[in-house]
Amino acid sequence: MKRVMCAAIVLVWAATSSGTQFQRFLSPDRPTDRAIMNYMALEQAGKATSMDLTNMAVLILDKGFPTDAEKILKAALKLDKNNYEASYRLGLVLQRMGRDGEAVRYYKLCLERRPGYAQARFMLALAEERCGQREAAIRDYAKAYRHAPELANAAKNPLVFDSDLQLPATMRYYQEQMTGMTLKVTVPDPAAVRRMAEAPLPAPPQAAQPQAVPPQRAPVPSAPPPKAAPQAPGGLGINPAAVPTPKP
């Protein structure tokens, strides 16, 4: 029953898709083909995302159908122009078909969204070299090696054998890396550092204890000032009561 449903999906997709060839070679007995069929079903239902189409295009490319993969990757970018993975893989498809000038465009679109994508930068440089853009290729090779030095290793990236610019590119990368660099900075007295490393750490300083605030005493009221003696007329300050009365 499942095989019949998968076959029906292929027939419907073939009827609505013009210029496609790969669907005639799909078999539900192969897991990757079943994955392609399920992606096709999502597309027919209008539920496929840009990344769904990108995945489907890669599987179709692996089956040997780059033209169909190109169409699907362009559809993925129409759904999401910021899908840098679709841009990168479309560049790979175009470059595989010998269309290096078109591949340069899509690699640059990918790098606008993700500047540190070393693989895309390397393939951009390779496409630029094939297009005769020598200086741009050397610059982009060096940038690719800055982000992923292993790409310069032929054992890990055999595509370096397809390039005639690896010597100037690696020299450019070396010059960029060496700018501002020096020999390793070492301590002037290793024995002193070793003694400091072996010495016990000092005890942490104790926190200062807050000082007790003495209790505040209520102020003692002062005695009222003595009353001033009444002044005699004339303002001399003599109390008339204290002056003896003269005897007759």
C-alpha cells in the first residue's frame, strides 16, 4: 500500500512539473528516493519550506540530475532569499556544470548572508580563478584559509590541485597571519614564577567589624539665669531697697 502511495505521488508530481526527469527513476525501495518523494508531497501540498527544497535538490543532484537540482534550488531561494545554504549549493551545481561566472554570483550571495562561510569562500575563489580573476581569487583563497586553514591541506581538500594560485594564495594568508605577530612572550625569570606558584596563598583579609555607637544621653536642662536686679532711676544699677534709710 505504501509503495502504491509513493508511486501516486511521483505521478502527480510528474504531471504538474515541466522539464523534470529524475522522477522516472525514483523507487520507494530506496530510502533516499522515499525522502525525495516525501519532499515532493510537501511541495505539492504547499507546505515545503525553503530548506525542504534545498535538501530535496541535494538528493536529486546526488542521483545525477543537476538541471533539476538547479530549478529546485532557485525555487528555494524564491521562497527565502536569505537561505545562504541554498545559494551555496546552487553555486556548486552551476560550477559542476561549468558555469563558473553564474556560480560566482550565488557564492557572493551566500557570503553576504554568512561572511565566515569558508567553504563558500574557497569555491568562490576557485570560480574566480577559472574566470580569469586572478587577484580576486588570491584574496578569497586567503580569506577562506583564515576561517578554515584545513582547506589549504590537499589531503583534506583535493580541489587545491585544480588551482594554479595556491602558492601566492598561501603566501598572502601567511602575510596576513604574521602581521602584528611576534615570538612567544615568555616571563623573564621562570624560577621566580615557579616559587610564586608553589607558595601558599595569603589568608584573605578579615572584614572590618563595625564600631559600636555609644548610647546618646538626654541633655541635662541648664538652670535659668538669675534675674537682674532692678535698676534705680538714673540707670546706675543700684537697688533702692538695699540703701539704708538715714536716721533723723
